[in-house]
Amino acid sequence: MAMSDLIGSSPKFRALLEEINMVAPVDSAVLVRGETGTGKEVVAKAIHAASARRHQPFVAINCAAIPAALLESELFGYERGAFTGAIAQHEGRFQAADRGTLFLDEIGDLPLELQPKLLRVLQEQQVERLGSSRSLPVNVRVIAATNQDLWGMVQEKKFRADLYYRLNVFPIKLPPLREREGDIPLLVSHFVRKFAERQGKAIDCIPEEVMEALESHSWPGNIRELQNFVERAVITTTGAVLRPRLAELLMQPASTEVRTLADAERAHIVATLRETNWVVGGRGGAAARLGLPRTTLIARMQRLGLAKNPAAPSERRWHSADTDGHLANAAGAGYGGSDREQVHIG
């Protein structure tokens, strides 16, 4: 298996390798989730390299980087004369990836109007170019990636449920770097060798205090941030001992860092609940303040692991957390009870 860019030995990293080994030999769709900078495309390439399609094309497209008006033609191709400026036939990314793997990065940014067409291609394994009524067969394995909460987007009607289920056949969750204990020294050593060789330098020593500083940093930008930091350190190092500018790390206070979108959402919801004395529904409840339907807020609280307010009197039978961390009603009445439910951080 070609995994030269996958570096680590932590339990979470080893679990990730096991998942890659399990899914690589089959053609099932894979949905890779993780924070920005965790290496989602690296994982997609590793899956492709370990599959029977490894000698065929690996084609990547960033759904957030291409304007919505152009994304359809980039994915599916177009015929000559299909629109102004279409002076020649164009092969889309699906055709370019025929017999290989198509990596759809930032799939959460795929416009809603394109989602039914993508779903049809995934189900039928046929693509129809813009300006053509003829379907062309394609044999493509799809790996999608996102740093967004697609299930939350489904509930908010921002992403099609049928497409979500079609992409989420085999989900892989990438751990953030801060949860990969012991992997930072391996990654730092790898990046130092890589960039020193590229820059024609001989750096063979990383001081212990430098490594300790790197290990203690939270790395909100994950592996990408660490890689960039090490590259800068190699650039500024003039001898055989790595001399990074550690002061850069001190400029990022971990205590005020919002690491993920989910963290920010959770913090905002909790702050609003505190303002309303943990009241969810009703005219002055948190749902009204957040501009959300009461049921939508409850669903988000369930996803974020929020339970009942511990300060509430014990005889009040509000929602509590079940053994799986989901919301359950202590009275067994579901979510259809009073408009004034109370919650706390689970």
C-alpha cells in the first residue's frame, strides 16, 4: 500500500489505517470527514493507491473552488455550442476519472441544483454532457470529503438526504492533530527531512525544547499548519540544528481558539441557553432567539451532546442524556412536551 504521506503511530492513526485497508479493495463510496488541514485528500489518495484502480486516474475537484455556474460543466462536460464560449467538446471530471477514482472535495459546497444530477450519475454510472441528450457510461469510484456537518445540513434542507446516504456508504472520520498523541514528533521529523532535502540543506538535529513546544501546541490548522510551520523553520535555519521561530506559537492563545465549526456552533447555542435560563421553546426561549424552529434546535442539541440543566429541580422531568449521548425524555414522552424545556452541557 502506497501510504508514504500517512505518518503516525497513535491509536487513532492506526484505527484510520485499518479503515483504509478495509474499504480500499471494494468500490463503495467513501465520505471522509474532518477539520481543515487533517489530510482528507491524502487519505483519498491512499484509498485509491491501495485499490484495484491504482493504475487508473485519480481525479480531484474542489466543489468550493469553482463557481456554481461552471461546476456543472466541469463535472459532467459539455458539447460544442452548449453555451456561449463552448467552441469545442469538453470532457468532464467524471469521464476523466473513468475506471479510476473521482475525489469530490468540499462536497458540502455543492449547489443544491446540481445535487440531483450528481445523484443520478452515482446511481446510474452514466453521465450526460451539457448540450447533449445522450448518456455515456462511466466506471468511477467516488470519494467525497467535507469539514462540514452534512447531516445537520440535511436537516436544514441545505443538502439532499438521498445524496447524503449515497455518499455516506463508508464514513471515515479523521482525528484532529491535537487528538493524535505521539504523532507530532514523527510528522515534524518527516517534514524536516522533506523540506531540508528540497532546499538543499542538512538539518539533522531537532532540539528537545523545540519538540516539546511543538507537541504542546494545539495546531488548530492541523497537519497543514504544522507542515507550513516546519517549512518556515527549515527556511530560516542556517545550520544543522532546526531553529524555528517559536514565538509564532505564542501568538495563538489556545484558550480563545475555536477549533471547529461544531465548536463555534456549540458555544453559540450554550451561550444563548444560558441567557434564557436554559429554556428551549416558547416566546422567549433559545430557539426563538436563534431564529430556529424548536425541533431544529433540539436536533442540533442532540447532535452536539447537550442534555438537561443540572441546576433545575430534581422533580422537573426535562430531557436528559441517554447512554448513547443522545437526548431522551426522562418522562418517556419524546420531544413533543412543553415548550419550555431546559438543557445543560452534557
